[in-house]
Amino acid sequence: MVTKTSAQVEPHRPRFSGKEGSGVDSSRASSEQGEEEMEVDSNDDQDEDNEQKMNAGAPFSQALSTLTSLRPGEIPDAAFIHAARKRRQMFRELGGDTPLVEAEAAGKRLVREGEGGVSDEDEDEKRIVFSGVKQKTQRQKIVEEIGIEGSDDEALDTDGQDEEVSRWEQEQIRKGISIPQVQTNQPEETNVYYPSGFDGQAYGASYSAPYTYAPVAGADGVKPEKVPCPLSYPIPSSDLGPITTALVKKRLVDRLSSMRQGHEANARRYEQIQEELETSNNTIQQLEGSSQEVADQYKFLQEMRGYVRDLLECFSEKVPAVLELEAAMHQLLRQRAARLVQRRQDDIKDESSEFSSHSNKAVMAPNLDSFGRDRAAYQEHAKQRRIAEREARRTRRRQAREQSGKRAEHKEGLSSDDEETSTDITSFSLERDRILKESKKVFEDVFEDFHSLDSIKSRFEEWRKLYFNCYRDAYIGLCLPKLFSPLIRLQLIPWSPLEMDCPNFEYMLWFESLLFYGCKEQATVDKEDIDLGLLPSIVERIVLPKLAFLADQVWDPLSSSQTSRLVSFMHKLIKGYPTVLHGENHNTQEVLRTIVLRTRRTLDDDILMPLYPKSVMENRNSGPYLFFQRQFWSCVKLLGNILQWNGILSVSTLKELAVDSTLNRYILSALQNTEAGEDSVEKSRRVVDCFPAQWFSSLKGQQTLPQLENFCRYLKHLASTLYRSGIGGTDMEKRNTREHIKEVVKLLGRLNALDHVIEVASEHGIKDIKTLLESK
């Protein structure tokens, strides 16, 4: 057996060279790798004995001293590794497991050169201290279980040594790779990580020792203290717990439940996929089946697009002509109405100036125009002509009343002086006929498909019938009123509800043509169908604006016939088109606003109530008296015309127009200026007849409307005056006076002025008040 001494170890060159104490920058893993290689077991060292180790004690001790002097990060040389192997072999031969390296003081690591022998005690101090782990390794447990003897254990240990070393080296290399590198410029005193043992491995129990930290000796050679490990980690055992039938069954049940849940989820997903597949197939079939229908729809819509484009181009050329003819007709009606109003105003001025106290003729210098004519003479000539025409018209009206037997009931001033001369009638008729003739020529050069309302309507009805969804999405129902507007306006040019022979627009061709648009026979009515509002929309956009113009420019509030026709037409619209004729509609508000403004303009411009002395009014055949009576009854007629709007205009507006602006402003002042008598009672009765009974039926208490309080006082004064005038008369006169007083009481009762009724009855001894009020 060849003995390996220290001299033989010297020639071996280490694979990595390095000087002790050099600042080599390496990782902590390199240090661990050096310590791991110390414990590599070689089969060649098993034949060495203890005596040869002792003879080579000095060199070998020097090599062993390096085991504890290796700095962290320093790479061990070949001699270091060889010494570690020898040391491991020596302790194996002495018996027991291989001890682990324990940190010693820095002073014991240094060995002086030239020192020969050392005592056992000194050698123990210099020797690396090993402490064996008393627990059995995993390999030893396996050997005991299979019953291998000691010699077999040695054989097993010898045969698996190389494999064990290889595995141990690989494990330590992996640990070294994962540890960060150590900086070269470390401080002198640092806590260096030394393993006092290794993690438990499957092939040896010696790797289960815990890790400890020990400070590195500084330059002053101070011996560091040993740091005991406070923790100890138990060896992980590879033994499994007892496996019972219940445990196996539980795991199988859990596994079965998990698989069932997965199966149910997959089944649901499968059903969903099947439904989606079926839906997709149905969609494909539907799309394939509707391709021809879509093509037909596309073709139809393209044709409609071309037709509508041509129709709009036609209307863009013809609409200006239609609007021009409509404006011409409006201008003709406006001129006739203005001519009549101006004639009435001139008549009032002529009579007022004739009977005025300031109408005394005075000698004035002639006022000549640019042609040298006297203006005063010309005006006087025109005035005389107007007087003659006015008297002629009155005579003709009087004769007409005599023939009809209504002369006794009629009062001068209640008739509307709207008679025209033959020249004016002829001129108006010629111009009207010309406009109507021109209106028929507007579309004479256009195909019927583009000017016939029935043809245009049939196109859109076909669209609605074939492709209703597309028709609805295109909002055709909102566009039709404006599209039909030129044709409807053309038919409404001669229409005027103020004329006596005006036809009802619901009997016109355009209304009958559009009446059943979009309706199906024996079909339920869809309230959300926008085509149901076609006719109301036409009334709102076409009829109401035309009506507003007529009310503003043509209607005469002093004409009872025109007012009655207009009021009747408004009631018909309210009843037939409630969705249009309401207070929130803009066009309806415009019509009502126009009516109110036109009435106020009449009150300001066309009403004149002259006031004459009683001496003048005593002669009932004089001109001033007749003019006064005519103007009074004209005001009463206007009061009645205003109150005809009850139910259309608001009550507050009517009270302001009828009571404040007409009764209290004109009529009451005229009544107070005349002598009280039978004529005053008749006038008061005609005034009370104008008021609607609805105003007083809802009143509570014994008082009338505040606006009528002045008129009630006048009636009370009239009763007192009649009573005083009949005191000295005959019995017949007294009975007539008493009847007149009873008539006044009835009038007060109709106005709900019960407080005045009680006062008048108690003052004049009127009994049976209840009977009088019931007979009112």
C-alpha cells in the first residue's frame, strides 16, 4: 500500500490557484463548495493507517489547519481537498459517522512553521472539531429494514459511495448558484454564513444539521466565540400515514363528485352549443330564403327613391306658383275687408262731425292742391257722395226687413253694413275667377302621377303595405303632411269659413282621398300608428295658419254673421280634432291670439260713443239722437259677438274684452247719459241677454261678479228713477212702472246680485221675490 505523504501531495497543482487572504470576489456558494469537497471520500485512502498519519503529522496538520482558515469566497486548492478527504477517511476508520466542521477561534488556525511535534492536547486544539449526528440516516434505516448485516452495510457503503458523492456535489453546486456573490471589499468583521450541518437529504441523515453564523477573525487575531445553534430542524420522514378503506372511499367519492360536476358543466355547454348551432342554421336558412325578398325590397326602394326625387323636383317648380296664387286670393279678401271697414269708419266720422257742437261752419281760406283744386270742396263732394250711398244702403236694408216682417224687432245699428256696390262686386268676382282659373293650370303640364293626390297616396300606401318596418323607420308618416301640402293648399285657395256659401273642408276632394289612408278593412287600430294623425296634422299645419290669416285680415268683429260662422267653425274643429285644438298647440295659440288682438283693434278704432246734452237727446227724430242710438246698439252687438267666444277663449280674457272694454267703457256711460225709462229697461235687458249663464251659476253668495258691480248699481238707480217718475202718474202708468221695476229685479237676479235684489224689493215693496227669480 502506497503511503501518501505531504511531500507527495505538494507536487499536485490545484485546479484553481489563489493566495490566502486575497480579495477574490466570489459567491458564498464557492466557499460552501470548498467545504463540501473536503468530505469527498476516496477509495484509495482506505488502506492508510494511523501510524503513517502520525509520521506525517506536521505537514498534514498544516494542511488540516487550512480547513478552518479558508476565507469566504476563496476557492480551495488540490491540497486542501486532499486533506479533507484524508481527514474524513481517518475518522471513518476510528469509528462513527463523519463529523461536521465546527468553527474555531482564529488563533488556533495559525500554525507556525518549523514546529515539529505537538502534544495530543495541542493537536486536539488545532484539529477541526467534529460532532456526529446521533440520528440514523435514511440509508441506515433502509438497510435495517431489508436485514443486511454489517459486512453488507460496508459493501453497500463502498459500492454507493461514488453515487452518493456525485449526488451531494450536484446538490451543493445548485445551492451555490442561487446564493448571491460576496463583494471583495468586505469589512474585517462580518458575519459569515457557515453551515453547521446540511439540509436533510434522502441519502444521509448527516445533512439535517441546522445553520449557524460565526464572525470571521480579524487582523488582530482575536479568537471569536462559538455561536451555538438555537434551533434544530427535525429530519423529514418519508413514511406515509396509514391508508384505510374509508380514506380511499372518501377520495374516490370526492373524485367522482368532481368528475360529475365537470360532466354537468360540459353537458350544459354542449346543450348551449347545440342551441347556438340550431339558431345559426335557422338564420342561415332564413337569410337564404329571404334573399329574393330583400332583392325585391331593394328594387322597390330604388324605384321609390327615384319617384320621390322626381316628385320633389316637380314641387320645387310648382310650389312658388301655388303660393303666389294663394297670396293673391288673400290679398283680394284683405282689400275687400279693408274697404268695408274704412267705409264704416268714414261714415262714423262724417256723422260725428256733422252733429258735433264744433261743426259750425266757418269761413276759411281755400286749401288748394298741386293742380289748383280746392281740397275742402273735394272732401265735401266725397262726403256728400258717401252720405248718399249710406242712406241708400239703409233704405234697402229697411225695405228688406219690412218684407221679412222683422222691422219691429230690429234696432238701428244692429245690422252689419257690409253691402257692396255693383262695381266692387264685379271687380272682386273677376279677380277671383282669374285666380281660380290660374290655379287649375298650375299642374296641367305635369303627369298625373305627380299632381294627383290619389296617385301619390297609392305609392306610399303600397310601401306601407309591403314593407311596413322600412316605412316606419323612414318616418314617412311625419313627411306626408308637408309632401301633400302644395296640393291641399291649391284646393283651399277659394276656401274661407267667413263666407256664407263656403264648403266644409271635410267634404273636399283632398280630405276624402286621405280619410282612409293606411287603414285596413276589418283590422284593429294601432294607436301608435303615426298615420292615424295624418289629417289632424294637415289641419294643424295648413288649415289653422290659413284661419289665423283670415281672422287677422278678413274677419270683422262687428259683423255678427262672420263672427257666428267663425265661432261655429272653431267649435267644430275643437270637437273633431281635440289633439290639435288645445291650449298647448302653437298654431292654435296663434289663432286665438289673433282673434283677441283683432277684437281689441276693433274696440279702439271702430267704436265711438257720442255724448250729447239732454236737450239734444229729447228730440227722438233728430240726427244726433239717431246717431247716438245707432252707436249704442253697435256696441251692444259687439258685446254679443265677443261673448260668442265663450268656451273658446278663456273666461278672464272674455271678461276683460266684454265687461271692462265694452260694457263699462262704452255701454254703461251711454246708459247713464240717457233719460231713465222704458227704453233704458229694454237696453239693459238686451245687455244682460248677452252674458252666458255659466258665469253666474257657479257663483256662491249673494254678490255678482266684481266687474259687473257698476252695472248692477245702475240697475238699482234705474229702479229708483222709475219709481219716482211713476208716483204722480195715472194708475196705468203706475202699473207699468211697477212692472218695469220687477223687470229690473229679474235682471239683477240673473246677474246673481241678490244683495241688490233684496234692497230694491224692500225699498219699492216688491213681494214674491222668489217667484220673480224663478221666472227669470
